[in-house]
Amino acid sequence: MKGIIIKGIGGFYYVKATDGSVTECRARGIFRKNGIKPTVGDEVEFENGSVEKIYDRRSYLIRPSVANIDNLIIVISAANPSPDLLLTDKLTVAAEVSGITPVICINKTDLAEVSEIEEVYRMAGYDVITLSAANCIGTDLLSSKIKGKISAFAGLSGVGKSSILNILSGEDAQTGEVSRINRGKHTTRHVELFQLDDDTFILDTPGFSSLALSDICDVRASELADYYPEFRDCADKCRFKGCSHINEPDCVVKKLLDEKKVALSRYESYKELYGQLKQIKEWEKD
Ligand SMILES: Nc1nc2c(ncn2[C@@H]2O[C@H](COP(=O)(O)OP(=O)(O)OP(=O)(O)O)[C@@H](O)[C@H]2O)c(=O)[nH]1
Ligand SMILES: [Mg+2]
Ligand SMILES: [Zn+2]
């Protein structure tokens, strides 16, 4: 039978089959030998309580360990708490590195003007959804964005992740399970996928908001620009090969910044993250 691992605890994997049933499985020893460990999000074949085959992964996030996430829904709020753009950019980079599509969700638009932040991320090439969960505005668009996909939600405490998830799950509360999303804070000990409908899953509280970039993905300073989509296409046109886009002359990224085609906050976060990654010693990376 084919299914998806929705939870893994102490060597047991809970596999949700296409018919909706959940089976507790063990993994075959062969996976350990290959160095492949089944993980939440994996699409698998299973038989008699044993995971027999793991399909190729579309994406892989190292912390928390989850496979096949399609979207990282990065939630920021217009106010209370005020937007943390460095954290947002850390998350966009981690998503890009892991093969996941970032989607920027600006919540609490009833509290403050957000057009500037919207512009920052539209310019970067990302989908931006503005919402007011308190007034159930904007959730339809988000709902259509995550349909048929596996999406993880991330963002500072208090930005409204649970409020948004409650609205999304309320639209199709086919199982009693979804109400457990409310207990997000208390279930962070393990990672679990929740099913919204036949082919839509969401990941509760990834909880990596306060971590350093190097903790949530493997990236070197010299590669960082590859994960800023608005720099990536022009970066090889800089005068110096391997330009860091910080101090070198004739840098195309800095030219775009001057022309206001790259947002200042994105460039600032790039410099900050570049500096942080530079401090990691080479031997620590392997
Ligand atoms: N004004 C306003 N308040 C909102 C909105 N969405 C959520 N809130 C409020 O913001 C507070 C925090 O919302 P939560 O949904 O608990 O935030 P969270 O991101 O899940 O927070 P953690 O679970 O701590 O990570 C609650 O008091 C919500 O009622 C909104 O669109 N506008
Ligand atoms: Mg919450
Ligand atoms: Zn450059």
C-alpha cells in the first residue's frame, strides 16, 4: 500500500494510506544501511507494518526533519509583534536551500499599513498574501495556494499562525484531528502532519524561528546570493568572479540596490547573514 508518513516517534512511523487509514510501521533495516532514515512527509510503500520503499523526495528540511514540503508559509504580522524582516529572510533562504517555495503571508492587516513590506517581497519575486485572520479576510487565497500541497507554517510567536490554521481547517473539518492544531504549542516534541483534505497537508509549528541560519539549512556564505532570487540571475555579471556583493567595485547587485530594484532590507539581511555564515569555520561545515 502507498501512504505518507505523518508522524515518527521512537522508531515507529505512522503512515496514512490513500484510503485514510493510519498504520503503525517499523522501517526495514535496509534503510539504515543505506543511510536513509524514513522521515515525516515521506511517501512510502508499506506492507504488514513495515515501510518497504521510500520514494524520491521533492524537498528536504533538516530541522525539523521533514520531507516533501512544498510551501513554507512565512507568517509575519503588520503589528504586535512588528515584522522581523531578518527572520523572514532567514526563512526564505532556508526554504530556497531546501527546495521549498516560500510564500509570504502578512497577517493583522487590520492593524497597520503593509504596502511597503508587500513591495519588498513582491520585488524579490515571492507570492505575498495579505490577511486579517481576525476578520477572516485573505484566507481563501491562502487556502487555494496550499491546496493539494504539503505546507509548513513558520513565524514569530503571536503573528497569528494558529488563528490562520484554525480558519483553514474549519473550512474542511473532515476529521476530528484538525482540532488538535490548537494545541500546537504543546505538541512541538514531535513533528506531525495534519490533513486538511484528501491531498492537502499542513505542518504544525515548525518551531525554528529563533535558530541561526546555519542550524536550519546547510549553506555557505559564498553560496548565499544563490538563494536570494532577485540577485541570483545577475550575480555572475559582477566584475569580480566570486563577488560577495559587499565591498567589491562594479557589483551588479549594488547597482540594482541603487536603482531600487533590490529592496534595502533584503540587501541588509544578505550582508548580516553573509557575515554570520563567514564566521563559521570551514571544519565546522563538514
Ligand atoms: N488584530 C488582529 N489580531 C489577530 C489577527 N490574527 C490573530 N490575531 C491575534 O493575535 C494573537 C496571537 O495569535 P495566534 O494565532 O495565537 O498566534 P501564533 O502565531 O499561533 O502564536 P504562537 O502559537 O505563540 O506561535 C491572538 O490574540 C489572536 O487573536 C488579526 O488578523 N488581527
Ligand atoms: Mg500558535
Ligand atoms: Zn557583486
